[in-house]
Amino acid sequence: MNISLVIPLLNEQESLPELSKWIEKVMTSHNFSYEVLFIDDGSTDASWQTILDLQKDNSNIKGIKFLRNYGKSQALHAGFAKALGDVVITMDADLQDSPDEIPELYDLVQNKGFDLISGWKKKRYDSVVFKNIPSKLFNWAARRISGVKLNDFNCGLKAYKNVVIKNIEVSGEMHRYIPVLAKNAGFAKIGEKIVIHQARKYGTSKFGIDRFVNGFLDLITIWFISKFGKRPMHFFGLLGSLMFFIGFALALYMGIDKLFFHKTARLIANRPEFYIALTTMIIGTQLFLAGFLGEIILRTKSNEERYKIAETL
């Protein structure tokens, strides 16, 4: 199979018929063998029924329905697990991503040797104040921290080799950082393509400005995990040992000074330096223990159930 399209959605019943016909037109005109995986992330409208109806006319359409809303990352995870195509393309269901981009995305991955191609919505039709400016700041910070030189981490239109999506773990709210996850997994040939951004035709956006705050926190998390996720003791243990040593050295200095040089000086317990040294040693011990516990958790953790599927088409 040439292409698997993974499309997470939430309350997009109005756009699904038009999107499905558009995809079918593109795929047929380029003679692609394909599948469309619609992941219904707990929609409260008739989105799932619409998918069922569309599947009757097009057997290439498949679907997964969650019992409730689990988030885009979980939807992508479920879709990636089922995808069979040589190239896996993700896109949003709101018609803001154009299926006309699919042939070129496929060519860049399949024939040009890229592991991953990320879309770049250079010209956007979103609110300048609430989306465009925060998005530019967010992408700048993401480039600086992650080292992945992309202009638009938030773009849902991306193409991957199948081997890439089978070897990365998309969890939490990490969907916007899949290129970073891929880079950390060893897939270094990551490219970017300018894609068309279309104004929303139906419904309203499911994301608010808070996604940039959450996105930045997720970026810090993924940076830390990529550096120390497999060896937390190297971070917490080193920092804790350093702080404990500083506190102990200060306490030792005060003890020697009191015993041998200034015997008539005030008691050590009456000096503020004593409490600074004591606090530093306590914090150092806690950090060391955090690293030790992190190592134990890594070695004993079991895979937990991340979402519940109500129905599979």
C-alpha cells in the first residue's frame, strides 16, 4: 500500500464528506493505493455515523472511535499502530489542510529519501494576535531548545516513512514534537515543505491560546527526557551531590573555624551560614533521592492502558 492517511478529529461531521471526496479525487487521479484512518477522539456530534456512511461508498475508509476525548496525541498513536502504508501522512479534518499536497509529500518521502516532511503554513488565515504571533514565538523557542530547524511545529500536515511512526512513542501532548521524537530516535533526514493553509469552513477551532503555554511546558519535558530520560541519576544525582558537597564543605569550614581559630565566637547554631549549609545538604539529598527513585521507576514501570476504543471500522 502506498499511503496511509491518519486523520484525528473531534466534532467535524460537516467537513468529513467534503474531505473524503477531496481525498478520493486526489488518490484516484494519481493511482495511489491507500487507506484513510479517521480517529474519532470522543466526538459528541454525528461524526462517527458520518464515517460509517462514508465507508459504505469507499472501502478504503477505516475508523477508530474512542469512548471519550483523549487528545490528539492519543488519536495519532492509535492511527499509527494501524497504519499499513509505505508513507504515512497526517492531516487535520477541518479542511484547513489541503489533500492536494499529498502527491508531493509522498514523493519527498518515498523517492527523495526523507524520513519525515513537515508542512509549513507560511501564510495563515488565523487570528494575528491570538494565533499567529504566539505561534511564531513558540516555534522560535522550539527551534532553539530542540535543535530541529522547522518553521512550523504545530502544522498537522506531515508525512513519514512507515518505519518512523512505528519507532516513536507519541504520548501526552507530544504530537507537535513528533519531528523532535523522530530525531531523538535516529531519523535525521527531516525536511519541510510550504503548504497551503485554508480558512476554516465549518465549526470552530478546538485549540485555544493555552496550547502554546502547554506546548512550551511539553517542550521542556521532551528536552529533559531526550537528555536524561534513560538516566535520571545523571541529572538529579550530579546536581544533588554537588549541592550536598557545597553544604557539607560550608558546615565543615564553620566547625573547624569554631574549634581551632575562633573558640570564643558565637555558637555555630546561631550563625545564618549554618542554616544555609543545612538547607543545601537537605536539598542535595532530596535531589539525589529523586534521581535514585527515577532509576527504580524506569526499571519497574509497566505499560499502562492509554485510551479505550469503543468501536473499530
